Amino acid sequence: MDNFTLHERITGAHDWATILFVLCFSLIAVNRAVFEVRFSEFIKLAWSDKYIKIYKDSSNLQSWFTISLFTIQVISYAFLLRFILVYFKFSDGGFLSYIQLLTVIATFILAKFLIEKIIATAFNIEDFNEQFNLHKVTYRAYIGMLLLPVNVILFYNLAPKAFVLYILLGLIVAASILSYLISLRIYQNLILSKIFYFILYLCALEIAPYFFLYYWFANR
């Protein structure tokens, strides 16, 4: 008769991350089922701007589709930032540390969004700001969705090497710059008509906040 040795199964260390990953993939599945046509156009963003042209109305910023993808984006970016901070020994990578990162990223994005709306109202460029914001949110959500499976692989394997993190950051920065160039091409006439306000917007709200965020993390 065969003898079996029972080993205790240790659970709990990764349960919180598993729940978040399942939540994200569930949101993607729901969006794919409920917004089939829209989701189909969304996943083609890497080689087609048809989605941007179809869903360019600013009301789409408050739609379930956009909000759910924003949730995935924040979770994905928080995981990437977690890997970086753990690698440089700024964080232990635990659940509480991750929640702090998640809160910082979500607060940063939402605060930046509200400040942009206030400045846009003050300079009477609400239409441009809403369309530009929708464009940014769409592409960042797309990057966040693509980053999700990469986060899963990195989380359940050995700690990522430095070159992997640098490659991921390089790809994200390159994709972000490309999305800005696409925005400039799409809204070039509107930008040229309000070039002073756009330069002010670019310096105050697209460059300075990231500089201060980097400074804050670097001096923790």
C-alpha cells in the first residue's frame, strides 16, 4: 500500500494580490461582454485611432467603461511601482504598502484632474481640456490593461531584475510620449488657436506634477 505524506499548504501571502488580479480580469470580461463593439475598438488602439474618433464626446469620461478601465489602470500602475520600490528597498512589498501606493496614485490622478478642470474653467478652455483628458485617460487605461498580465507574471515569480523594470518603464514612457504626439496631431488646430494656454497647461499640469511626485518618492 502506498504511503502518502501530507504537506501543509501555506496560503495568505499572495491572497490580496490574487483578489485584485481576479477583480481586474473580471472587469475586462464584463466590459467585453457588455460593451462588445466598444471593447473591440478599444483593444485596437495600438494600431488604430478609430476608438478615439468614435468615442470622443467628453461624457465618456464618466461612463462605466472608462471608470472600470481607470480602476484597472490604477491597480496595474500601483503593482509596477511596488516592484520598483521593493527592488530599491524603499518598501517591503506587503499589502499595507501596496494600499498606500494605490491611494497615492489614485489621489494624484484625481487631484490633477480636478486642478486641470479648475484651470480650464478659469482660462475658458473647458472643451479642449475635456477632450484632451479623455484622450489621455483612454491611452493610459490601454497601457494599464496591457501591463496587467505582465504584473501577474512578475508577482508570482522571482523578484524582477533591474533590466526588466527599466524595459517596462522605457516602454511605458515611450507609449505615453507617443500618445501625446497623437493628441497634438488630432488637436493641432485647437492647440494653435490657444497656444499660450496650452504651454501653460503643459508646464504646470503635465510636467511639474510628475517632477514633484518623483521628488517625493526619491526623498522618502
